[in-house]
Amino acid sequence: MKLVAEVSQTPEHEEVVPLIVQLISPPFLGRTVLTAGPAKFGMDLTKQEHGVKGSIVKSVPYTACGPIENAVELQGHIALALRGDCMFAAKARRLQEAGVTGIIFI
């Protein structure tokens, strides 16, 4: 609840600068670039020279709404999870506890 309260206190007029997700592994080789909206909590990705790099691993369950079943596989990687079905902050907390270096919600 504390996390939700902190996020809800951010100014509504605050400008959100979109970031990019670039797929650099074969067959994409950097040609696929996606626009992403950064979270309002966690690491400030704009202060990282090259953002976050890592392999993407699908979260199990894919919604990340229950206990993370593949925490060992996710550790040190970027998790891929679906939006919806439960609170965003709860998903992020579960995946953070699993040891991910980042999360992409689709």
C-alpha cells in the first residue's frame, strides 16, 4: 500500500518521456525498436548510460499475479509479463523478489 500511495502522489502534469526497448539478438540485430513507458518507481533508467541489458525470460505465471514459479530461471534476467488481472505494483514486487533486473509488461 505504501508503494501505491507514493506512486499516486506524483504530479498529474508530470511529463512522461518515452524510452525505447531495442532487440539486439538474432534475427533482430538492433533493427527492432519499441517505444516503452517507464515506471514511476524503481531505478531511474534515464541515469543509466545504456539502460538495462539482459536476456528476456517469460514469467510463470505469465500474468505474474501469483507466486513466481520460475524464479531461478528469471534471476538476473529481464522478465516479460502480461498487463492486467491484478495490481501492477504487486506484479513488480513479486518479480523484483524473484531477482529480475527489469520487467517488460505487454
